[in-house]
Amino acid sequence: MGKIRVLPEKVVNKIAAGEVIEKPSSVVKELIENSLDANAKTISVMVKHGGKELIRVTDNGEGMSREDAECALKRHATSKIENLEDIFRVRSFGFRGEALPSIAACSRLTLLTRELGSPSGTEIKVVGGVIESIQEAGTAAGTTVEVAHLFFNTPARRKFLRSERAEFISILEVFTTFALGNPAIDFRLIKNDNLIMDCPSAVSLRERILQIHSKDIAEALIPVQAETPEVTISGYITAPEISRVNRTGQYFFINNRPIKSPALSFALRQGYEDRLPQSRHPLSFLFFDIESSRVDVNVHPNKKEVRIANEREVQKLLLDTVRIALDTQRKLPRIQLKDPEKEEQILLTGPVERSFNYRYPLPNDSFTLSFVREEKAEQRYSEKESGLAEEKTLSFEGKNSDRIPRIIGQFRSTYILAEDEGKLLIIDQHAAHERIMYEQIMGQLLSSESPSQHQLIPIPFFLDYREQEILKEYLPLLEKVGFGINDLGRNTYSIDAVPIFLDGEDPKQLLLDFIHDLIEGNPPRTIDDKKKTLAATLACKSKSVKAASRLLPEKMEYLVKSLFQTKSPFTCPHGRPTCITLTTYELEKQFGRK
């Protein structure tokens, strides 16, 4: 009798998830999980055209007999559980028996398998869920599943697949996660007949991390270890000097199953306390071994979300463990020193000849203003020092400048106060300058190449495989805006030129933050959307006027003038308002005059 059996209807009704294969990465995930459940030591994934045309997953696992191979294509047929009680003890990746039939229903599937010790194997061909042929075949021990023309029979679903690169990036994320979670297993990824990622079996998690991530990350790893009667935590976190703009570098595994958990991410971040800026997040590679009866994996069809009984206990254990690990490591942080002269002054200039002598241009003027060093908003200075005692009425011409608001002053070194036809304008100076910079950068992207500041010493940086795909997609736009980026091979790149308006910034960190933002969100599809995304990021990350910065009156005047010369002066590139208004009526009403 075979290992795989169709589950009883009462069990099916309790666990059925209506498994839907949404995209090529869903296929890769399900097939890798099947290989791991079959105790494979080597897993090879081959994709063509982002997985739209072909996905082939080959393993050297236990394989299947002819009887089990036929049964595996039936819905709710599985070897993982037999009754309802088994759900609460399940340790395997799959258990519902839905994945393979779901894949076969929307593709041309070929299943080739041979059980260990069997003299021959079995080949089954399925088209749109209908078995076309079953025959004996010669093959190595293990299983190969080939999925061709995904969604060929559901054109509406195929139409909504993303670009080949976007789908491949999603496959890379799945592949990377399983490779990190199973360091003792050989993983190989092939794209269009080219070997993209080769991870031979590693003797430790640290070695596997080094195979995928940079040496800087591997050197910043801090081991964590904690154990209670029902929960064990092990793995690594990174020292505070290695962080990201979001949580894309955080990997959590519960009973070896990769999961997404905002609760664990929150506890991890809390463990760092004030060691990290509020907007930064650590990297983590953490494994939780929790008593099976406390973990419900039947919460979501993709099994990435789990429910943990008494989750707060696990959160507190993680938080305390992270704090102890950080207190124990006691390493001096590594920092990159900045040029104080570049920090001292920023120049606002109008259109100038393309050269290397300006920081960033603003429209319709050639007016140079000095920038006062950033200070805390609570610091006060006298009217005599600020030059605000004498009110000035601006009167100069420019595009969209029939009326120029009259500058009143600055509030908390963050907001510019101005008056315009009986209305009080409160302008967020940082958001305003973002809008100015955004439109300037968009203009550069729509025109010819922009001037660059060449680096005397190129800046090297390492990218993992997902990050490389994002960089390749945006490289033409990055070069057009002024970046010079070179592929040095072996996942290493260098920056030998940066846009003029980013002079004084850390171009390596800016590029990495930009890439990680794209990995976390939904990447833009059209070229126009890509330009807008890039321009918005550079405008935000450039040396723009920050909050809590005292501005000289001339600079406030010029900033307001330039803002109202832009096409969309009332919002920043991210949609936040740059300016709010209070009418005379609204003020008089507040004071009881109306």
C-alpha cells in the first residue's frame, strides 16, 4: 500500500484552504516544500521567462512509487496526516494535499519520479488538471516536477502577471528564504539556462548567510540563544551599524517553517532600544523551536502566517534575548566619517552651466544662499541675529509668481510662516524642498544625462541576488540621473560617480535603501512610474533642507518662491502636504470675533 492517501471528508472540511496558485513564485514555494518533506539533500530550481514559461524543480529525495505518484495528483491526498488530531502535531511543510493538484490544474505539468530502491521510475503528464499519460521511465532517484505555460488555460490570470524580472525577483525571495532556513541542503537556481545562485551545503548557518549576503553582514552577526521548557530561540542578529530602511532583511523560522510575523519584528526592534535610529531596522536570521501544540499553521493558505498560543511570552523572550546579546557583544561601532566642509554648507542655485561646481539647481534664478547648520528646534535666537525684525515684501517676477507670499518668520526651525492675500501660510520647509528637488530630478530624467561628481576612490558594495535584479532594472535611470555604477563580478559593484545634488551624501547607503524599499513594496510597472519612484527617493535622500534647521530670511524667501514655481506646489512627492492655510475668518472664529 502506498504512503499517500486521500483524506476523509470530515478532515478535508477542517483544513481545506482553497489553495490558489497566484504567481510563479507560489509554484516554486510549494515544490521546494515538497522536496524538503521528501528529505532531499539537493534541490535544483530552473525557471525560464520569470517562471511564466517553465519551472522545473528537481530533488534527490525519497521519490514516489507509481501508485503514490498517481494519488499525489488527487485533491487532499497526502502522506503527512491521517486524522484531524495530526494537524496539531504537524512538523512537515505541507499537509493539506492541495498544492500539486492546484498547480496541475492551471499548467502543463510533468511529474517524473523514482522511489529509492526501485528499478524504474514513473512519468505522468497532466494538462489543465487532466492526466494525459502515465508510463514507466528511467530516471535518477528522487522527483522532478516540470510546470510549463502557467495559466495557459486561464488567460485572465496570466494577463495580470508582472514583468519577467519582477516575477523572478519574487522567486528569488522564496528561494533565498528556504536556502537560509536549510543550510545543510544544496540549493541551486538556474535562470534561462544560466546558473544564478549556487549554495552548496554549509556546515553552519553563518556560512550559509555568507554565501548569500555580504561579508559586512557576516562580520556583524551576533549569535543569540535562549531556551525555556517550551520555546528555544537560536540564530543571529546584526550589530546596530548594519541596518536597513525596512524589514526586508529579517527572516523568522518557527519549527523550520519560514513565517512573517509583525509581532516578532516589533519585539526584535524593541530589543535594540535606542541603539538604532527610529527609521532603521536590524537584520535577523532567527529560528524558534516551539512546542507543536502551541502553533497553529492552518491559519492561512500559504502557511506564512501562524498563530502562537501565548505569543506575548515568545515576544518577551525574544526582546530579552536580543538585549542580552547586544549588551554582551560590546563592539565599538564602525562609522563612516563625513567631510565637515560638505556638512557646513549647501548651496541653492539657479540654472547654471553643466559643471561640477554646484550642489543642486533650482528653477529660474541664479541666487546663491548659505545654509545654516542644523540645530534643535528648541534653540532660540534673537530677532537681531535672525534678521526677521524687519519685514520684507517680496516683489520679483517668475513663472507662476504673480503673487509671492510675504515671509513672516520661522516656527520651531521647521515651518516657514508667510502671508498671502489675508491668509496665513504654514509651509513645511523639508516637504517644500523635496517637491522642488523632485521636479528638478524629473526634469533631468526627461532630458539628457546629468552632470556627475566623480569619486577619487570608487565605493565598492555587495548585493545579494534579489538586490542585483532591482539594480539591473533601474541601472539606465540611475546612470541618466548621474550615477556611475560598475559590475565587478562575484556580486560586487562599485560607484565611481554620483549626481551633483547628492554631493556629501552616502551614495552606497542611499542606493541600498532605494533597492530595499522596492523589494518591500510593489515595484512600479511602467517606465514613468519608475522615474517618479526614483525621483521621489533621491529628492527625499538628497541633502535637502531638513526639519529643525534655522534658515536665513533670504533662504526662506527663495525656498517659498521656488516652491510656488513648481507644477504641484501643495504636496511633496510622497503625497504629504507642503503647506496649510488659515484664513482670516478661521482665525477670527477661533478668537471669538465671528
